[in-house]
Amino acid sequence: MAPPSLDPASVLMELQAVRRAGLLRLRGRELPALESAAASLAPARTREGAVEALLRRAVERLDAGTLRTAAEYTLGLSQGTRDWPASSRRARAAEVYRVSEERFRKHHEVMVLEQVAEHIVELADTDGYDRPDGPDGHDGTGPPGDSHRSVDVLAGDRTVRLTLHVHPVDLLRDVDVVVAPANTYFALPEPFKSSVSASLRRAASVRGVTGDLLDDPVHDELRAWTERHATAGRPVLPGTVAPTGSGALAAYGVRRLYHAAVAVPRAGTNDYDVLPADITRVTSRALALLAEEHDRYAPPLRSVCFTLLGSGRGGLPYRVSAAAVWSAVEAELARGARWDVHFAVRTQAAARAVEDVPARTRPGRDRSATGRSA
């Protein structure tokens, strides 16, 4: 349970101190409420690392969109912003809401930090875990709060290991290829959005010490791809994959981005239509492209990470997206492919959906099991 002193007001005051100082300057700061909550959730971490992990978990609970994105910028959690001064982080967060920095300071910033504070208190009160559906609150696949865990599954006549990452996709490290969802126009969302594609675009960009954009390589390469294939301004067929470099993500071991066209814009709306069959098709194509590019790089490309394509604005349930991706992955692995396969999701519910789909063929378990829905 949360200690008696852990109330939203005290947490909010300390969050404001974190905003001013930045994540790189927490050493020596008095943050008793945040430290108390963080220690109860991750006692083995360093003091500063535990506080940062707590902030990330609280922000991940915010609604995807302007609120979460503004919180990530405000606290320096967004990729590449850890060392930004407070003024630059505030300016970028203000852009998310399309308001002046002064208006953001007086109104939006307080609202954003209050929401984060409330989730921190909730995390501490519940030990921070999104409990699975099993009778003991655990399904045997690893501690509920783990941000990285492995799942052994059966593919054909052999057992293979999948790696599951439960954190924002832009925090991936040392995975050669990331498969990112895209619309059929290959039009990337604005960098301040909260989608997977926006997060990767933002993380891949090159910025100055004040946050000024110096280079937007993923956007530029993807536009060059559409021009080279004469598709600029018109849609490609769902299932098409466009490869680009990874920009600044290369420094973290991510070498290629495969943009997977699965979202078909719905005329006159901001919504998309996504078919599971297109997800399976684009996953298969991404794996074929990986095989084509395998030996073009030194060392050769070997690992690939999938997100739950179509489960955001596309509206597909986690389990439906996971099953559609897994259909193509399992077929490839069953044929003897030796890829190192990863999945990146943001919530424990999404993680369970990924684990439950291959669990139906996991050694030692009943193949007829249906698995739980997310």
C-alpha cells in the first residue's frame, strides 16, 4: 500500500521539481514521495533509475494522444529529450497542444502533471501491476511488471524463443529491424503525435541541444521511396512494405525500419480500416524483405520486432492483431527461418494477448486452448 504521506499534492510538487531539473539532474534532489513509491515498485533499482521507471509507467497509463505526448516531453521521457533544458521541453509540449508556452505553463502543464501524479498514487496503491486474469493473478509467463521477458513457443517441429518488450517502441535497443504500421499513402504522422510511427519518426530525427530539428531522415527517405516507385500522392496496395534507414536510432542498435501499409484511410474522417488478412500479408512481406536484405549489412540483419499492427487508430483488438501477425511469423519459423523475433507493446493487456496466441501451440500445453482475449 502507499505510505500515508503519498498523496497527489505532494507527488505533484515533486513532479514539478523533476520537470525543472530534468532526468539527468535528479541526484541530490529531495523527492521523498516519488522515491517511496518507486522503491515499493522496483526496490532493486538505483534511486534515480527507480524514479524514472515510475514516471514512465505512470505516463504510459495516460490516454494515448496529446496528453501522453505532452507528459513525455514535459518530463523528458520522450526519446532524445533527457538532456533538454526545461524551457525547451515546455516549448515542445506547448506545440503538442498548439498553444503558446505561457498558456501551456499556466493551464495545460498543471493538468498534465496532475494526471501523472494521480497515476503514480494508483500504481503505489496497487503495487503497480496490471494483474492477469488467472486465479492467482499470474499466468506463469514471468512477473507481471517485467518490461522484458521471453516466451518459448512451438513452430513446426522445433521450439523457438520470442522476446516480449513491454514499453514504448522508441526505447527498443539492439534490434536490427522494427516493423512500423503505416497508412497506404505512406504519410507519416506529425512527430508530436503518440502513435508508433510518430514515436519512431521522432526518435530517428536529429535535433540540436535546444530541440531544434536538424534532420528528419525517416520522413525524407519514405518520401523518396514513394517518388522512386511513382506512388507519391496516391495509395499503395495494403500489404506493401517500404524500407528506410533508422536515423538517430542507429546509435541504439536499430538499423532498419520497415513501414507496413495496413491502414486504409476512411474518406471524410480521421479513421482507418484495417483487415487482419492485410496484417498477415504485410508481416509475411516484411520477413521476405528481411531475407532479401540479410546479407547486405555487416553484421547481417538477424532480429526483427513487430508491434500490434492495426490495434491503435485501426481499432483491432489486441488478440486479433497478435493472431494476424503470428500467423505469418509462425509459418516462416516453421519453414526453418532463424530470425530472432521480438514484439513491442505498451501495456500488460497487450503483452498477454501476444503471449496467449502462440501459447496455443506451446510445448506441454493443450493445442485446443483458446487463450484469453485482451
